[in-house]
Amino acid sequence: MNYIYIYKIEKMKNIAIILFSLVMFLPMVMQAQGCMSGGDEGGSNVKGYIQPQFDYHFNGDDASGNSLDENSFKFNRARIGVVGEIPYDFSYYVFIETSAFKTGNPFLLDAFITYKRWEPYVKFSAGSFKVPFSLELNTACHKLHTINRSRVVSELSAPDRETGAMLFGSTGDLSFLGLKNKDIIKYNFALVNGTGLGVLDNNTSKDFVGRIVFSPVAGISVGGSYRYGKQPTQVADADEDKRIRYSGELEVKKGNFLLQSEYIYGEDVGSYTIGGGCGGAPEIVEGSVEREGWFAQAMYMTKWNIQPVYKVEMFSQDISVDDNAQYVQTFGINYFFNDWTRLQINYMYKAEQDNYIGAGTLGEIDNDILQVQLQVVF
């Protein structure tokens, strides 16, 4: 079995020079990353963020020696919305995606109402929202540590936004029991259509999605997610399709150091989708399949507000086929100009096993990517 981790020495040297040069020209300002908050009670706030981005795809050469490389400027995301509180127990959250590089037209991304009389212990939301599955999926897009989510998350969490109802909360402050750590247990349970963003349900079944995170001590969290649902079959004379997902996650934070890791398994019976994460349109494929993958990433925030990031991930698009996985290493630098502005530079080194694109292939292909993204939150 060919587990490819053959480093391209000369390419890695060039990458290191590029990243080092870019970092050296960044202004050294000591700040911290902010977060997107809600509106004041009784009022509304306009919130959003934009992510202009440059991608360079290293696609190698054709048979005649001509370069197949591609590069382009784009907007990864351009989102705007309204959030607010209604006295005394309700809040609302409405966001649209305006980037023409997603679907070509603006579309409603999130729109939900939350009742929180008994927060933090029990809260209830209804509307369109991100499903409570996976650590990385439930990291806000403007707070991701790498520009892209891991492929296993993008593939096996789709459809990542649904319409339905969700019950969630945490154990809150348990210091009266002698426990120092707050929110020892966090939970989310949702019933959703299972058909994706803005699509009516087309059967009587609903998808169940749940996530529980346990934090026994400050700085350490372990958790898991589960999803199960049935959809009308895409295959003639077959029973309903089934979608099964489960995941395990770990997060360790010590001072300025952060380590995250996650494993996801997915089984689809009848048909399945490829892609479709983060507002994209998935491709439907007939047939049953079992897929799996994982990622691990580590990062450290320096005193200059520069955060080096290293991430490694694996995704197997069919675990019944040997040597059928793709491995990706991401070398990244995050720089925070202030509470609202961030620059990210990522190089994704991809390595494929022999059967990744079909039996008898040579395995690894030319498909590395350099990405640079500037983000402003408002």
C-alpha cells in the first residue's frame, strides 16, 4: 500500500521562500482577532464579512510541455446580515451570501429565530441554519484557521445547511458543585428536512443531527457528532436512500498553542453527493458508498500576532478500494492586523495514492494550490 508522503524538495524550498518573503513585508502590529457579536436588546445590528482571495493552481504541463497552471482573483465569501435581540427572550439572525463565485446569484444563507429563556441550559432555534455536525463545520467561516475546510468535512457534512428545529445548550456554571470549568457539556440536537438549503422536504422522514462536546478540564474538549436520515431514492425500483454519518473530535488549547483533530465516517445507501459544502451545488451519484477521512492541525499565536499553521488531512472516497486516498498538507501563515482584519496564506501540497483516480494510474497528480486571502469583518 502506497501511503504517499514523498516531499517535493525543490518545490518546498520555493514555497518556504515565498511564505517567508510575504511574512517579512507584513507590518508588525500586536492585536487579537475579534468575533461577530449579536445586536443590542431591542435593536438590530448589520454584520458581515468579505474575503477577497487569489488562487494559483499548479497543474503541471501537457504532453507538449505547455504549462497548465491557472490563477484567478475571486471572492471566497461576501456575506451580510442583520442580527438582533427582542426583549426579553428572543433573538434573530439573518444572513445572505452575495459572492458571485458561489452560485452566481445572492441567496439566503441563514435565517433563524432563537428562544433563550433558560439559557445557557436550554435554547431553541427554528429556521435555516448550519447543521450541528463536526468541529470544523461549526467553526465560523470567518474564524477558520486555514482558508479551506478539510475535504472530509466539506464532503461528508453536506448538505451543511438545513431548514428545521434545533435544541441546544450547556451545563453552564457548575462552581456551586465545586467544578471550576464552565460548560462542561455542550449539546445540539436538530431535526431537519435533509434536503439542503432552501429545498422543501420530499418525503415524510426527517434527518436527525446531533453533537455533544465534553470539556472535563479547561483547555481540553472531546466530542462526537451523528447524523441519520432517509431521502427519496435516486435509483429506479430501490428503497429510500439512507445517509449515515458519525465523527469524533479533539481540541487541546494551552496558552497560545491550539491543536485540533477530527475523524468522520460516512455511509450512503442508494445514492450520494460529491461536494456541496459551504453553499456549493453538490453532484448526485447513483450507488452506495462508504467514505472516511480525518484531519489534524496545530498552530501557535506569536507575540507579533503572526500565527503559523500546519494541517494534515486524509480523505478516502471509497473505503472498499485499496490505495484510494488523497493526503493534503497545508502550510499556512495567519496575520491579524487588528480585531477585524486578517491575512491568510496557505500552500496545499496534495498527494494521491495509486487508485485515487482509477486503477492503473500513476497515483500522485499535479494539483497543488497556493491561496492568499484578505478578510475584513464588520
